[in-house]
Amino acid sequence: MIDFKKYSLPNGLTVLLHRDNSTPLIAVNILYKVGSKNEDPTKTGFAHLFEHLMFGGSKFVPDYDIPIQEAGGDNNAFTNSDITNFYNVLPKENLETALWLESDRMLQLNINQRSLDVQKKVVVEEFYETSINQPYGNLWHKLSETAFKVHPYKWPTIGAEVAHIEKAHLDDVQDFYLKNYRPNNAILAIAGNFEEDDAIDKIEKWFGDITPGEINQMIPTEEPHQDEFRQVILADKVPADALFMAFHMPGRMHPDFAAYDVLSDILSGGRSSRFYQNLLKNEDIFSSVSAYITGSVDPGLFVIESKLVNKGKIEEARRLIWKELEALKQSVIDPVELQKVKNGLISSISFSEVSIIHKAINLAYFEMLGDADLINKQEEDYVKITSEDLQRVAKTILNKENCTEVVYQND
């Protein structure tokens, strides 16, 4: 059980405090409720660009990393389709350093033409490195734009095309900042060794005077039900032929979300999984095959990735994968097999609750979903899953008309 206290500042900043006196450290995490799904379809990649810009200096902090390192700490960030998240870990005595740094870039980020040009160059280089010049690098561009027709999940976090970053105008970037990186669109979570009254005083000192903003309230368009098989075939210079399959599945708050998570591990969760035993160990078609869920807030994807040993075996690979999927739909999973997978997932949740940074990140994330106390109910969602649940959810989504394929053929 992770105990925490929650309150809000008058400017709308949500604060979550979890004390853990077993550590000499403290984790300061701030989540902004903005991801790539909140972008203008003609100006994509801005959320990811801002992950970089937020380290480019603010009014009183020209270099964000130096004060953190001098305080004996470390920091990083990540952006996905739904959120942008910044975190810091440092000795408990230096809590105020992290609060000062996070508040300064929330209040007065240094967005000028020079800093924008520098970070645009960095992001454009990353785009080419990961999505254009790398084998299979354009997978998520092709898969997303084919599986999604209207929802903004149809472009990946790095952006729909590199030109959107190259042409990013200073006025557009400043507007994106003012509409998204405000206290009333943020959740501050602190976990570790601190005195509650002292932490509250410091939070109010550094964040209390920041003015709230007019938040971008864009609600993503709901994706229509897919009722046709979709396929993209790419002739490309890749190391091996590959087959990627994606099936629409419910979002993070759906009652069956955990069941889909378990289902993906039944297929590829380690050496005892079905894909490993039936497709990798007993066949000579695949060099790798795995299943996972995107885990997005809105309805996302159940994905199967496979790379082949030899050319010209796509049809056979497809047949073998569908054989495994049909087996899930036609027979109830053995309770022993199910329990083993559930034990592994529950253990992962338990281990994540040991780290103060994971606790801070997860508290903020679940609060963004609607209730931070969901962090204490994760295991329940997995414990109650039955073999019949897995068969039911498999029948619901693992169908040809709900499938989007991307096929790479070595050119």
C-alpha cells in the first residue's frame, strides 16, 4: 500500500506527497497532461520538441543539468502520445533545488529563436536517425497512419513528418507552451524522505505565484470501429523480411485492459510463452516474434512483431501466427499457465513500488487517469482475471477485420 496525501494550489497545480523515510533520497516528478495526441495535425512533434526545449534553459537557469548535478542528483524526461513527464532524483537535503528548477521552466522557459533552432536541429537529426535511416524505422509511421484514420494516435510521438519540425515557427512554439505547460495542466508528485510541512512550504514558495493558463482542451476524435483488413507492403533494404500485425483494443481505463496485458504475456512473456515454445523453438521461420500492448490512455493497439530467418516466408509466418491466435480463441487457457503469467506481472508491479522514482511517476500517472489511488489497485486487476476472460477478449479483437498489417520485404 502506497500512502500519499493530495492537495491543490489555487492556480490548479495538483500535488501528491508520499513519504518514504527508508531512503536518503527524494524524487520530484512533474507530469504535464500533453502528448502528441494534443497536437495540431499540421504541426506534429511539438510535444517531443518541448521535451528538448525544457532542458534548454529558463530565465534564471541557463543550463538545467548543472544545478542538478551539483546537488548530487540526476534527471530525465519522456514523452508519449498522452503525457510529457520530467523527473529528478537527488539527496533529500536538496529538494528545493528540484522545485526551483521545475518551477522556473514552468514559469519562464527561455523560448527564443536561437534555442528553438538548436533544439529543432537535434530533433530533426533524431528523426532521421530513428525513423528514416534505421531499418524498420518508419514502422510506427506506417502502422499508425494505417490503423488510425481520425484519432491523433495516427502519428507517432516524434511527429508525422520531419518538415513539421523543420518549419516550426517561434510564435507557434510559444503558443503551444502557454496552452499546455501551465500549473493547471500539471501534476507534481514527490516521493522519498521529507518533512511534509517543509515540502508544502517549499512547493507553495516556488509554484504558488505561477499564473494558470487557458489550457488546450482539445478532445481527440474517437476512432471508428475497424471492420476491414488493412495492409501495407514495403519493399525496403532491411536485414530480413518482417511481419507486423496490430489489433485495436480498449484504452487504459477499460475493465479489460489488464486482461489484454496478460494475453500478450501468454503469447510472448518469456521462454515458456506460446510464441517462444511453438514459433521460435519448434519452427525455423522466425528469428524473433513478440506481442505487447501500447498501453495508451485512449483505445490503442495489441501488437505482434515478427522478423523472419529467410526471404519469401511471409505467408507461412502469417499462417503460424494466426494458428496461435485461433488457439487462444478456441480453447480455455490452462489455469497453471495463466497463474504463472499473472505472478510475473504482479511481481513486476511489486518491484516497481520499491523505487521512489517509480512511485512518483506512477502516482502522477494514475492521478492523470483520474485517481492516484489506482496505484494501490493494480494487483487486484490482475488477480481477478480468469481463463474465460482471456478467451473472451481474444475473441473480441483477434480477428482479421480488426487487423492492420505492415509487411517488410527485403529489396
